[in-house]
Amino acid sequence: MNTNFSYDRMDYYSILEYLKQQASYFSNGAWTDFSDGDLGTVLLKLMAMNADTTNFQVEKGISELYLDTVKERVNAIALCKLVGYEPRHYQSAEVEVVASTTGMIFNASIPAFTAFSNTSGNVYYYNIEDIPIMSGLNRFKAYQGTPREITLSVGEIDNRGRYYLSDYNIGTNTMLVRQAGITLKHIENALYGEGELCYSIHIDLDNTLYIQFPTYYETILAPNTDISVQYLLTDGSTGSIGAGILNGELRLSEGVSLIYTNNYSSEGGYDPETVEEIRRNAPSYAKTMDTLVTLNDFRILAREYDGISDVMALDYNFPESGLVQPSDEGDVNDAYKVNLYMLLNDSDTIIKDDDEIDETKGEYINNSNFYYDNSTNIIFNEANQTYSTAGETSQLSGYPLSIDGILEILIKINIVGDSSDTLLVNYSDLPTQVYTGGIDTIYRISKDDLIENDILSFHFENNSGNGIATFSVFLVKNEEDPTRTVYKNLVQKYMDDVKQKKPAGIQTFYYDVNYIRPHIVMNVYMNDEDLRYNSTSNAVALFLQETYSRTNRKIGEAVYTSHIFKEILDKFDYINYLEILSVEYASAGAIKPNNTQFVELLADNITVNVLPYEGE
């Protein structure tokens, strides 16, 4: 009797072959006809099919018991409960509302869940707490969603301290629970409350959200007590908005209104964690159990924050760190230095060489040809303008400037020639500035002289016939530009989380991360009769983009051409041979960034030529 049967390889064909062997064995070799027309063979196929179907269901159930193979979100949540990890639910996008009063007002406030909308009335954000308003400029947070309010009685809370909610897409960061006009504290898990009346929000295994109250709530609240619950039904990730979307007027009193807008894009806005995200995040939580013990725990915690790409933490108490304890840090025995490397998901960044700023990272400003250098807070034009037409007048005008957020304008001017060659700089009503040959200077337009959407123009008179005028326009921005504001908010949220887990003296620094996006050209060779021949070029490019994405690579991590070779050949076993013709920024077979650079491979920057493989 054949007992060499692999029980983890029980598909239809292996089961059928096993049954045939057993039939031949138990018939002492008399059963030899296994043709399709044989009735016994038909029965064997039916048994193999039934066994294969049963095994599939068994294996599917078993796969739901392991985080690496789980497919159903409800099962993934159950597995997370074993290590105390609670997957993220819906969170509303939040935005800073900037509002100014039209007159003097005293002791005014905006009640919680007041609407702030766009001019079309199809986008709504709400404040989730009472906001005191003063005359002049006011700033406060608002959240995306549709308001919902319920009143529950203490008698509706079950014996486990839970009150189940009928809505699903609740922004868990927008809930406001009040009892007798007093706002209850929202904590991570109310089961572990310390004597005060508080609450937390969780999701049950049947995808039902519930509010958890402390088990001792009955000792504080009478049975007939009512509790008010308010929250927003959110659109999650699709509820985000750009700068300037919210615009409107809110009347506060007779003759006094609040004019509001949002200067910056919204932040956050999340859908529930997918199974893939749970599979990636739960092990990180399990390694730290929501604590900060080792220096690496600081890095693991940062994975919960989109926009923080990497973290390096150093301990002042270890000589190996090379740090010197600052005299004003406080407790010398409990101090850390935390470096945060910021890389926003939606950064439209490039690498650009310039005489003034090397390898700057920029983004287009106001759809004009200006770049913004985050490291020096300067916006500069795409290229130096040079005029040298002999005996003619050259003129450049039409630099419309949007002044919002700009501190001043700097113009670097260099004229090669004699005093007959002149460059005229005109801006608004300011006197025309005249520069002659031999001048290398900086012309400054101060903040007080800036006029929104006015024109900056240049006029070069090349009278000598051999003069050359070169000038570059630099726009210096205020520190509170949108990117900086997002960075500061992210750092603050991260540090608030850190201090809850490790109350220590901590110094925090954050750095911009430059993208390096090289162009790669390669040839791959494979059988030209393979059905995948025409699709391989796109498949390879997308594979490299995923492999060298932010989720899989670290800041400052080098990219080696030999690794690209191996990864492609391991992934695509039908590719016979591969040669990389060129890799931009590579030296000695590698792109080696510094600790504030990130190498990202984009499919659009990868050229894959698929050629027939003709053997050795």
C-alpha cells in the first residue's frame, strides 16, 4: 500500500492518482482499466472531486487563522485582538479654517458642529467643539462629514459597558460625547479608565461600531441619565480638499459676520485599514506592544503617520550616540534626540542643479515657472534669462506674481559690457531701477512693496553690441507655507503620541527629503512566442516602481544595479537574460543617496526594450 501521500498537496489530480494507486493495490493488480468509460473510474473521479472541494474549504478556513494568509477583514481584526492591535476605522479629513470678523465682537462663540462650506454648497466641514471667537483673525480646526446626533439612556448600555451604533462610516476622530453639558474624555480604551467617566470607540467582529464606557459607569450615572453623542459620517479619503475650497460668511450678531476660508489643504482623511495594511501594521505594533522601549520603537511608531518617511532616535545617555547633553534639557538621565525625515505622499518634487542652490527640491508655485526650495525657503525661476543680441533691445515682461505667502523678491543681476549697456527693472509703481555694465548685484523688493498679481518686467538695451545681461528672480516665502504647516502638524501629532508612551525630555528635528528619480534603460530577452512577450515591458516597469516605493525602501538606502538584475530575474522566471544600458545618477553600479535623499523608481522613467532570446 502506498503511504507516500502529501496531505498538503491534496488537489483533484493528486487525489485521483492516489485513489487509482489504492484501487490497484487493494484489487491485487486486477483493476487496470482506468479509462474514462470505466464505471469505477467515474466513481473515483467523483470521490476525488468531492475530496478536492472539501479540502479547499478546510484550507480556506485554516488560512484565515494566520495573519500572512488571512483574506477576510473580520478575521484579520480577530487576529489583531490577540496582540491588542486595533485596526484603524474611518477618520475624517481635517483642515485649518482661517476666519476674520467684520466688526468688533465680545464673548462670542461658535457652537460645536457648525457648518463651513464651499461656494457651491456641496462640501461641508464642521468644528467638533465650541470655538470662542475674538475680534480680528481666528483659527480653528474643522472636519469633513455629515453631522449626526443621538441621545442614549444609561439603561441602553449593555452589561459590558457598550453602546452599539447603527452607522458605519463614522469619523472616529469627530465624536463628541456629553453628559449634563460636560464633555467626556476620549481615551484609547475605556475599559482601563481610572475612576473618571470617559469613553472609547471600537469595532466588533460583525463590523458594528460601539462606544465603550468604563465598567464602573453605573456607580457614576443614574439609570435614567441621558448621554448626548454627536459625530460626523465621513467620506474618508475622498473627503479631502485643497487650499481655498471653503469660502463663506457666518453671521455672529447684528452687523458682525465671520468671513472664512482654508489657506491650506486638508490633512488626514482615511478609510478603514485594508487587510493588506493590517498585515503590514499589526506586526509592528506587536513588536512594541504600544510602548517605546528601544530606539527602534520610535521608528516603528512613525509608520502610523503618512508623511513621516523615516525616524532616527538617539539616546543622550549612551556615549556611542556622539551627543552632548544640552544644559537646558532638564533631566539628564532621560533625554532623546529624534530626527524625523518628512516625505509627503503628494509631493511633486524634482532634483535640479543651480549655481545658487545645489540639488534643490521644488514644486511648481501658482502654475508659473517657479520652483520652491524647501531647504532655503526660496522660489526661483526655471532658468537664468540671458540677453546678448547685438545692437538690439531685448525685453522680458510678464512675471505675474501671486503675493500670498511671499516675503520679498530678490533679483540677481550680472551685466557684462560697458556703461552703455543697461538693464531696466520695473515693478508696479516703484521707480525704475537702472543697472549698467560691470554690475553684479542683488535687487530687493521688500514685503511692503509687494502687490498681488502685479507684473515684474525687464528691459535690456545692448548698445555696445557685445553686452550680456543675466538675471535670476528669487521669491522668498514666509516660513508658514503649506508644506511647512503640514510638517509641523505631523511632528506635533507624532510627539504627542510619543509623550503618552514615554514621558521624557525629547528634542525633535525634522528634515525635508529629496527625491532622486533616475531614468533607466534596459534590454530584456525572452522567447518571442511567449504570450507575455508584449506585456513584459510594462510589467517590469511597474514591478520596479512597486519594489522601490516608499513602503518598501528607506531614506538614504542605496540602489544597486546588481540588485535590480536579481529582483527582475527572480520575479519573471520566463526572462532569459537582462542587460541594463544606463542608470541616471549611478556611479560604480549604484545610486548612493545621502541620509536626506530617497531613490524612487517611476514606471514612466523606466524604458524596457523586450527582445527575442536567441540562446547562448
